[in-house]
Amino acid sequence: MHGQCLVAVYPSRNEAKQAFRAARGSGVPSHNMRMSGADTDMEKPHAWDWLFSLRVPESDKTYYRSHLAEGRTALSVLLDGASSTKIGAVEEILDRYHPVDVRVEEENEGSTAAAGGQAEKAAGPSAHAQAAQGVEEEIIPLPREAANVGTRATDRVRRIRTYVIEEPFEKEVSLSDERLVVKRRPATTSAGSEITERAYEFHERHDEPVVEKIREDEELSVRKEASQHTQHVRGTVRRTKVDVQKEMGAQLSPTKDRDGR
């Protein structure tokens, strides 16, 4: 079959099947897609039909053969006469299932090239593949966050309210009392008085407590005092880590960043 296609290499057949079903759901016919794995005999010429190209360079054969030998699965999707928008949509679907590599293959005078002027997009292309494309350097952004701790003024309202209450009190006071004492005794004078009725009036003096309230005013002084204190601030920032695969089949090993982490 001839035409432009996308070739994605996945770590396992499971991811390849998921990408296959997703691409089919987007409208790509099943007969325009192929999957090949370690069980495919890539030494036979017809085995390369899954690339939809009759002229696969030997360098690309070596590249794909090494992936399949390590248990990975290749999925190719033929997009014959598709627009750049459709190609981009299918490429996004293939990216969704974490491929090791995604390439746009196009038959062009006996070689495979990036279609539509797009460069090869790979998760980890070999130095040979980079040299073949004339790529001297590829920049991979590693964004990270930093924390700048500052201060800001906040307003805290403290309210003071006055109100009236009644408080009981107890005090002792000395009081004077007069009591009328009546006692019968013999007369002390010889002059007698007429026997008649008379009324006599006497007054007894008694003290009683009197409460007089006086003012003993107080006042409340309100002022502000400024002070300084230190507070320990904890939080998290995000950064991007990178794992570099040193050689085919080797386990990914994390690299240290500039802070030694």
C-alpha cells in the first residue's frame, strides 16, 4: 500500500491495542492500520508492509527491528490523502497512550521523510537518527516553580464596648439609738400637784443608714504597639524531572538537576 502514515512504537501490545481502538473510533478504517510485535519475522520483505511503504531504508529497519526485539509493539496508521488537520488529530490520539516513538512516514523517492515539513517526533531517538536528519540539538524544556515568601498587611478588627452592670456591696456603719426609760419611784418634791389628766410627749432619737453614691471615675487607655516575630512558612513547588535512557534496552535512570536532586 502507498501513502502517508503514522508509525507509533508502544512499550507493550496493550497500549498499542488501546491506540488502535481509539484511532478506529475516530474514523480510521481497520484495514488501514497494522500492528507488529516481537513475534513478527521482520527478516521477510513482506513483513514491512505494516509501514505502508515499499521502500524502507535499512537504517529505519534497524531502528524498528530493535524496538520489536525488546518486546515493544509498532502500530502504523495509513492516512492516504488526509489533510494536515486529520494527521494532527490522529497523531494526538497515538500520543495519548504513551508511545516510545511516533514518526510520520511518507514514501518519497525511495526514502522515508517527515510529511508536510514536520520533523520526526520521538521520545528518545538515537544519535544515528538525529545525524540522519541533521539535528544538532533538541531543546527539552524543564519548567519548575520557585517560592518567593513575602509579607502583606492584613486588617484585624478589635472592638471595645462599654456597658453598665450592677454590683452588690456590703459595708458596716455605726448607728446610735435612744430608748425611753420609764420607772416609778417615790416623789422627790414635797409640793403636790393636782390630780388631773395630762399628756406628755417624749422623742427618742434613732440613727438609720443612708447610702450616698459618689462618682469614682476611671478611664481606659487604648494604644497600639508594633512588634516583630518570625514565622516558619512551609509549602510545595513543582519542578520537572527527566529520565535519560542511555542505550537501547537499558533501564531509565534519573538524572540529577542543578540542585543535586
